[in-house]
Amino acid sequence: MAKVYAITNQKGGVGKTTTTVNLAASLAATKRKILLIDLDPQGNATMGCGINKAELAHSVYDVLVAGRSIADTVVAAPDCGFMVLPANQDLTAAEVELLNEIGREFRLREALAPILGDYDYILIDCPPSLNMLTINALAGATGVIIPMQCEYYALEGLSALITTINRVKQLINPKLEIEGILRTMFDGRNSLTNQVTDELRRHFGEKLYSTVIPRNVRLAEAPSHGLPILFYDKQSKGSLAYLALAGEMLRRAGKTTEVSSDLSANEQLGHSHG
Ligand SMILES: Nc1ncnc2c1ncn2[C@@H]1O[C@H](COP(=O)(O)OP(=O)(O)OP(=O)(O)O)[C@@H](O)[C@H]1O
Ligand SMILES: [Mg+2]
């Protein structure tokens, strides 16, 4: 059965999409079967996987609103080794169209049920808002991955997110857990970064990934080529960091990975920053 992770933070530009795309590629590189779900009308994850959001025959909109099956809607990320349920701006209308529907929180969960056996990991890229799309992701997920920048206001925003996660857990999805907190665009030379890290460790303990994602210009360039970093610049720090994150996730899940010597070196890189 697939583990379903919502990658979410209502703060914009914290690295949700970058994390979803690159984690999908890194997990796929360990021979896991991966589905990436783009649940953001911006369609950034779709484009970042080399799929043109302007030319979609069908999208996650059809799944949520018209009950189309995920199996009939997914497309392959070209040469990336994983599948994508794509999105574009059509999805903006979904919220309004679902407004008067009974069970609107469960549209994604219902659509996921028949395909959970087809994948090892399903990663959902959420929009920068705690709206009905995000609630659909949280209702259908088993875990939440929270990417965040180590800034002063980051912790403040986090409490609203944690409250929402707890409400969803109480009311509609008792299985929901925080899977991990990921520090993105990390700069260890900044003293504030270390203070925020200390606080995160106090609050979240083991849930704070020891892998950090450094600020790396190659990560910012890759989407314009429609490629995960692994296929754009495999040796870049960003690429190594996302491979290390995949390794850390798999270790947490207690699974044996086919760890290449490459990958273990990368994990050390992650630890040296963490
Ligand atoms: N580690 C990094 N180093 C350098 N640039 C990064 C890194 N991570 C993300 N970026 C860049 O920062 C910007 C925001 O990242 P991203 O789109 O992943 O954030 P997001 O949380 O998905 O944003 P939104 O809330 O709009 O969906 C993008 O231009 C991305 O390329
Ligand atoms: Mg995004």
C-alpha cells in the first residue's frame, strides 16, 4: 500500500514544489513506484516534470470534480521514471464547484483508494493556502511533509498549519501524522538559521529531518528545463541533498534501500549541515 504524503505549508515560496518534484525523482531512482499529484492551480510541479500544463487532455480537476479515475488521468514524467497527475488553472474552479457537494473533503481520498496498491509513494504538491484543495490532500494523506525556510516568521506560520493538521486528524482522518519537517534553502552560516533549527528540534524532535536542502542555484534553474535536478545536474549540491532526503525517508520507513556508494556519501553531506 502506498504511503501518501502531502507536501504542504500555506506560506508561499518555501520549496514545496521543488521538494515534491525532486523527492519524486530521487525515490523513483531507488526503484520505488512513485505518483506525484499536482494539487496547485499554478501547475508548477506539472511543468517542472516536463509536462506542458497548457496542453493537458485531462487533469486532477477532472478527478476531483467529474469523478474521472486517477488511473485514466496520469501521465508519465518524460524520462523521469515516475507518474504525474497534472494540474493547471482549471483547478481554480474546483473549489467553487465543490462548494455545495456533500463529502467535498473526500474527493481525492475516494479517487486514491483504487490505486493505492499501484504505488509505493504518492506525493501531493499543495497550493500555498489552507483551502479545500489542501484539505483534500490532508484528508487523503497518511503523512505530512512540511518544507520551511529557517526564518523568524516561519515558526509563527507553522502553528496555523499544525492546528489545521490536528483538526483534520480529529475530525476526518485519524491516521494523519506529521511525517517530517524539512529545512529548505538552508544557509548554515546564518545564526538565525541555527536558532530556528534549535527550536524546531525542541518542538518536533525526531520529526525534523537531519537532511537539509541547501540554497543552490541549480535547483532554481532545473524547472525551466522541465527536469528534476537529478536529470539536470546530478552532482550539484541540490541533487545530492534530495537523494539524501530520499535515503533518510526510506531509512525511517525501515526499508532496505539499494544504497549506492553515491547515496551514502550524500547522506553524510546532509548530516554535516544538520
Ligand atoms: N534549495 C533551493 N535553492 C535555491 N532556490 C530554490 C530552492 N528551493 C526552491 N527554490 C526556488 O525558490 C522558488 C520557490 O520554490 P518552490 O516553487 O518550490 O516553492 P513553493 O513553496 O512550491 O511555492 P508556492 O507556494 O508558490 O507553490 C522557486 O523559484 C524555486 O526554484
Ligand atoms: Mg508550489
